[in-house]
Amino acid sequence: MSSTDQPQGPLGSLEEWDEFLKARYPEPGRGAKPLVANDPDKKREEFRDYRAEARASVKEFYRLNHTRQTREFVLEKKRQYRSKDRAKMSIWEAMEFLNTLVDDSDPDTDLSQIEHLLQTAEACRRDGRPRWFILTGLVHDLGKILCLWGEPQWAVVGDTFPVGCAFSPKIVFPEFFAGNPDSRAPKYSTRLGIYGEGGGLEQVDMSWGHDEYIYQVLKDYLPEEARYMLRYHSFYPAHLEGEYQYLMNDHDKEMFHWVREFNQYDLYSKSDQRPSVQELRPYYDDLIAEYFPPQLNW
């Protein structure tokens, strides 16, 4: 087995993926505009060459992600984690468990995972978002505990996309899909693949990762808007590039308003100012208790 196949690789830390996303999708009003397909005023020279800027480790991450996220793999992971029998934990216990993902080799941040989650939630709170929205900011990345159960990074993070139909050329590093067996399978390589036009995203199998996992764990406890935010916050080809509209029904398109609203907090809430976990915990303990039972199945 090569070093790039090890569960810890190929990224030096999950922060590398986050930083790459901010380069590919710059915050509106700060430098270049995001690379969205429906921006007719965008000049070719305004687009950043994210391929040239990406670290070799990020490119290797996407190579593994795009070649191995087949529909067969996705269905197997859904079966594997459907039972939710790996642990019984409270939300805060899951946050503390996720804290062990802090990577000492990461030069860009020394914040813990809990502090990152609190930064996201506090940004939502400062903007006067509803309590369920704030709570979604707090829990949205908890699915990354998949890394602690032995899942490789390419099966935990990364832009998500439908499997079972043709891969969009607007997905980051689309050239790597040439190595995916599904791209050569007739039933999966057409525009609709196995799906129906406008049939809705509920019928669609998405690439496996922390979005789908945390959605499955928390879907019974949160309002629908929050469920969409959890399940599709990494579906950048849809909510920032405008792709795969033909798979959505009208309700999906309406709900994606909330996915786009959440994106600004997901990507741009990190700062060097450390939140005080001790001071904030009473507020979040109360918020968690409002929506979740004391223990959940993971």
C-alpha cells in the first residue's frame, strides 16, 4: 500500500481542504468573485488558477476522492453506517471526541475543533439567525468523526456530488473522474443516469462523507431547512456552480436558499480570535437541550 493510501493522507490536515475551498470560492466582496456558472459578467482573466495554486496534497486528495467515490462504494457506506451503533454520545461529547482531530503539524491554526465549531455558531448568532440555524452551525462538521473511525480523508471531506449519473465538468478537478469506473458504465455516464428529470434530491445518492453522515445522525431532530444545510453544505457544484438543477424538484431549489445562506458561515467564520469555551458553553448547552436528547446514536 502506498503512502497516499493511508487513512491519514493525503492531506497534512483537514484544514488544507478548507483553505483550498476559500481560494476556489472567494468570499463575495473580498477580491475575486466566486466561480459561479451563472455569472455572465465574469471575465476569463478574473478567474483564479486554483489548479496551479493547489498544493500537491490537495490534488492527490481529489484524485483519490474522484476515482474511488463510486455508487457501489456510496451504497456500501450507507449500509455500514445506517445502524448508528458505534457509540452513544451527547452532542458535546461528540464535539470533544472530534477535538482529537487537531493536527499539530498544521501551520495555519492551533484552534481546536470545538473552537472552530463555536466560531461558526457565534458568527450565525451575531447575525441574528434563528436558534436552529445557530445550532446547525455548531454541529455541521461533527460528521468528521468518521476520520476517528478509520475512514480515509477522501471519504470524509471534499466537495460532494451525485453518483449514478454523469459527473459535472464544474466539479473541482473533473479530469480525475476519468479513473472512476462509473464514468465508463453506460447506465451511470449519461446526464440523468439512473435518476428521473426533476425527481428530487431525495432519490439521488451523493458521494459519501461527513455531510451525509451527520444528516443521518441528526435528521430526526432538526427542521427541514437545517437538514438541507447539513446534507448539502459541501455540494458546491450545486449551490455555488448551479449544476445538477435537472435532478432537483421545486422544493429542493427552494430549500437551497438555506444552503447558500449557510455557506458564508461555513467557509468564512474562522479567525485567530479564540472563543471562550467556558463562557459560551452554558448558552450552547441550553440550545442543544432544546433540540436533542441527552444521548444520540452515532
